[in-house]
Amino acid sequence: MRVLAIETATVVCAIGLRDDATGRDVLRTLDHDRRHTEVLTGGVRAALTELGLSAHDLDRVVVDVGPGLFTGLRVGIAAAQAFAAATGADLVGVSSLDVLAHAARTVGVTGDVLALVDARRGELFTRRYDEHGTADEPRVVPPDVVASELAGQPVMLVGDGALRYADLLAPVARDIFAIDAPPVHALLALGRDAEPGPVAPLYMRAPDAVANFSTRDRA
């Protein structure tokens, strides 16, 4: 199977390309400054060239559907849909929170894992995973609520949200697994085994522009 993975859920834009026939892959961070639109297509083209492939060789396109930054999700999902439609490849969507938890497991983290994506506006996208793989429902909550819920519980934190609020969260957690974005290698791994189908962004709240307009109207 030849799989392309697209990661744009946070400020980081990254891609992964795996060719099972040769055992070769390309895992590449393209940008750290939210320039997803500018760098994504060229990055995919360069990765395909590096492995001697064309877009029509792709069997599957995997994309992070969030939760995450509104604009980044739109860019990544639109690109994934375009690649899949143009090439006939399967299309698969994977949650950013699932990607973070999977990445922690692949390096041997055991016990409960709490994935945290920085939602901006003083909030976090969160989802907790126990050692058996069972997860609760994803939520949007302030970091102080997360801290109060963690008190006394040996939970490993992962994600850019954990890093941003490390001063508040580290004292009440088991540790912080330092990943600043959902890693594309984990996105590739989860996407290879998932069922293909239509994808939609997991926003979990209104975009920043809507919130800003609402705040201005109330004022």
C-alpha cells in the first residue's frame, strides 16, 4: 500500500508518505508557522518525487480531522479530498487526539494517557485513554479544570496543550510526553488500518472569527 498522510491540525504542517512495496517512507515537517496553504502541495510533490512515485500511485490518503485550528483543518481536509478524488485513492480521517495517544503508546507509555491540543482562547481539546485502549468523549475545557481533575491521578499528558500549560499541569500529572504536534508517523499508522470513507472536520466549537464577532456584538 502507498499511503499519504497530511497533518495540519495545529500550527505545524507535516506530511508522511509510505511505500510498503519498498519499505521506504518520507516523514517531513514542512512548516511551524501556520503557512499550511503555501507549503503543503509543494511538500507532497517533493515527497512523491523522492520515492519515485506520482500522485496516481497513491492507494490511500489519510488526514488529521482535528480537533485543532479551524483554518488548518480546512486546508488539510480540502487537500486530502482533492488528492483522493483526483487519484481514486481511499480517504481516511483520524482524530488528532487519537494520533497523540497512539504516539505515546508506540514509545512504551503505559497507564492512562490524556491527549491535549491547544484550542486557544484559554481552552484545551482533551481526551483520556486508559491502558486498555478505551477512551472517553473528547471535550473542550479550560486548563484549570483539567488540573483539578488530574489531582492525585498518575496520568501521562501528551500534546501541545500540555506543553503550553506545563506550569499548571505538570505538578498534578505523572509526566508530560513532549510532542508539540500530532506526529505524522502515528497518523500514518492509524490511517493504514482505519476504514475509508467521507471525512469531516471535528471542530468541537465555533471558529475564532465567529467567536470574535459574537464578543464584539455583545460589547
